[in-house]
Amino acid sequence: MAADRLNKRVLLTGASGFVGRHCARHLESRGWEVHAQRVDLLNPSETSALIRELRPDALLHLAWYSKHRLYWTADENFDWLNASLHLLREFTAAGGKRFVGAGTCAEYDWSVAGHCDEATTPSNPATVYGACKYALHLAANALCRKYGVSYAWGRLFFLYGPDEHPERFVPSVVGSLLRSETARCTSGEQIRDFLHVDDAASALAALLGSDIQGVVNIASGTAVPLRDIARTIARVIGREDLLALGALPMNANDPPVLTAATGRLRNEVGWTPSRTLRQGLEQTIDWWRAA
Amino acid sequence: MAADRLNKRVLLTGASGFVGRHCARHLESRGWEVHAQRVDLLNPSETSALIRELRPDALLHLAWYSKHRLYWTADENFDWLNASLHLLREFTAAGGKRFVGAGTCAEYDWSVAGHCDEATTPSNPATVYGACKYALHLAANALCRKYGVSYAWGRLFFLYGPDEHPERFVPSVVGSLLRSETARCTSGEQIRDFLHVDDAASALAALLGSDIQGVVNIASGTAVPLRDIARTIARVIGREDLLALGALPMNANDPPVLTAATGRLRNEVGWTPSRTLRQGLEQTIDWWRAA
């Protein structure tokens, strides 16, 4: 019993974040003893002390700077690159066995990407956020290869669900319609892969429990135009009359298609989403109604 | 005069290294006021104090961990990634205008690379050294883009010349033949681009003085089989009888071809080597004779 628990001790960073708050439950249901990080990871000595005391077998590293909009260009991305590498070095030095980090679709080259495949789509991040995440992946992968630590990097695509920042796409449409206000949108032709945040957490827990190596896209595998998402929300709320598609101009930097190949996630990790997009949106609308 | 000098103050890191020791002269001949870094860059507060005091206009950053053989896998690569980013953040914060960093051909994907082109050959480093250099390039490029700092990354290929570690290819052949010992080599079919270290320094000074952005290969543009280099050395020394090509097995990790596209360096930076390979080898042999 004790030996068994010893081999399933996972440190979860970013445990109170948008994705992280859903992870502990999925990890526990897979038999992990979950330790949510509570120290300041930007303080190297606190990180070192935590790892030396806990000596986790696995590390699911989600913590990062995530202030709405600002995270794309913030200097804090460089701090988190550095802090993450320090954390990982301490983890490997303390006998850690399995690492999973949270990457992003912003690591791919959006000027050529459309349907993003882990093996063939080039990485060439256009943002500070994407660059620092990709830089961490490169260095972390090299570190884990050197020390024989099992390594995977889950590239998250577009997420929605409870606790999302109200200015982002899904909450802004839901919020407007629930307040009986016009929901002003672009034409919504952009094709995207949207995944419920609780399913993203479930996928990361599955990835941690596997021994799959390298980059794995974390996405639903079902890509739709944004206008379909807006229309589904409007139908569920019963206010299709307030949906103003085309009221906002398209952002020139928005690629027409940004979707995820999910073959690795489905076939190698063996994970599929537990909800349809419609079910996830219904749950999210209920959450906002109650909020 | 004072204002003119003010705009040409360059901080040179790694100024006592294999490449760096040749840089100051080339920079000075181009009108730069050269400040060789003498603080410990792995100490963040020393770095910060240096930059705040000097307030350099330009930064030519060559300092890195470079112990023979060990540098490919050493953990110090992670320290230098972090220290380099800290240095660059202080430089941009203090009003720095132009940054040039030293990259490496080990950033390219050697499993697919042959003739390496900056724009089309994929990067996918197989070593800790290559991964940390490439990670630094990604983060540094993003940082400079954000703050409007002019940015170039000179990817060095194969260098030779004075002060090279005696176990490396050129010095080991030269040393054996000068001691009248057999020079045991592989068959030497590997095609490589070798550049004299003083020409590499000259190219980096030219790159710093330009406003070319992004990755630029630093190489001669003349690729030859290693056996031709060995034969030239043997002819110059007059001991072709001691050259044992094929006496050592090929290293399975050695790509058959690893050469550099030099179109950017020649046409955009406007730089070409000052010596032929034969002239560079003669100078290097003379240096070893006198050493």
C-alpha cells in the first residue's frame, strides 16, 4: 500500500488555474496521490525546497502567467520559462519519472498552419507567449532525454468552460445573451477546435498516465466555424434574435483555419472527449446562469 | 566625437573565448568602442550592474559553456540559456539597439539536414547544447521584436584555428603529423564547411554592423570532404606518409553532409572570407609549430 502510493505521487502546478482546477479529480480517479503546488514557483529556493520535501514521481506542470490578453506579450513569459526549467531540473534531480507540460497551439507557425499535426506542421511562434512555451518544450525535452525522464508536451488548443474570462469568445456571447443584449460577433467563418476545459484536464491526466513521448495535441478533434458555436449558444439560451454575426470586423491575424490533428491523443493515449460541443456549451451556460 | 562614440558602444561577451578573442579587433576596425565583459554572467546581479553602468548600444553575445565534448550534454547549457535571457532583458531595458547572438549548426535537424538553409531547413536539435541555443534564439527573438531591438542570430558551423582544443579534428591531425606520429582518421567522406576562427569573428562583426534580421549562417560557403582537409594539412607539413585515412570507424551520428547556405551572409551582410581553406590551414599549422 505504502509502496504503491509512493509510485503515484504527482505534483500539480497551476492547480487553481482555469485548467488546473479540474485536474486533481481526474488524476485522483486514475489512482494518483495529488499534491497541488502552493509555493511561489518564481522563487527558486521555494521551488527547490518543495521538490526536495515532496520528491514527486510525476509532474503535471500547468502554472504560467495567464492574465487575459496580456499573456500574449508579457515579459512574465520569460520568468516562467526560467522558473519552469528550474522546477524541472529539481524534479529530475530528485528522481522524478514522468513529466507532462502544457504547451499551446500558438507554438505552431500560424502563417502556414491550418490543420496542425504534431509531426509535420512547423513550429514558429509569432508571440512572446508561443515563443517561451516552445523554448521551454525544447529545453525540457532535451533535459528529460538526458536524464531518462519520460516526457510529453500537451499542446492545448481552444478551451471554454466555467471560470473563463468574461471577455473571451464563449463567455462574451453567453453573457450578452443572458443579459438580453446584442451579441456582436465577427462573421464567424474561422474554423476552430473548441474543447471543454474539464475534458482538457481529463486529457492531460490521461497523457500523464500514459508513457507517450513528445508533443500531443489536446483538442476535441471536431472543428467547427465560430458562427456555429455562437448559434448553438443562442439556440440553447433561446435568443437567436440577439446574435449579430458580422457586426465586428475580422482580425487580420486570425488564421481562417486553426484545428488539431488528434490521432495521437485518440490512438496512442486512447482518450476521447466525454461531451459533445453542444453538451459542453449547455453545461457552461448553466454555470454562467448560476454565477 | 563624443556623441559618435556614444552610439557605437558594444558589449562583447565571451571576449576571451575561441571566437571572442578575435572579435575586438574586427569590431574596432569597424569603429566600435569595444567593452569586453569581465563579470560573471551567471551571477544576475553582476550582469545587471554591468549593463546599467555601461548602457551599451550593441551586444555581441558569445559567452556560453564550451568545455570540449562536455558542452554537448552539460547542464550548464540550461544555466547559459537563463543567464543569456537575463542579460538580453537588461540590455533592452537599458536602451540597447542591436543584438547579435552566437547560434550553432546543431540547431538544425541533422536527420534531414544536408545543405542547411536558414529559411527552409527545419530546426530540431538533437543535443542539449543545440536545444538550449535554439530555445535562446526563440525567446531572444521574441523579446527583441517586442521592444524594437534589432536582432540577428549567427549560426556558426565548423571552425578551426589557433587555440582550438587539441583533441578536435584539425589540431589532432596537425599535432600528430608535427610529432611525426600516424594521424588516424575516419575515411573522411563527411562533407563539411570549415571556417577559420578569425574569419568567423570578422563575419560576426560584419553582422553586428548590418541591420540584417533573424538567422544568418556563418560559414565559408566552400564545403569539402574531411579527407581533403586532412590531405592538405599533410601536404603542407610534408608528411602524407603518416596520414591513415580509414583507420577509425565512422561515427554513426555524423551526417554525411552538413554544409551551410551562405547567400544571406554574402549578399545581405556583404561578407566573404579573407582566406582560402589552404591559407587558413597554413596559418594554423604555423601557429601550432610555434605553440
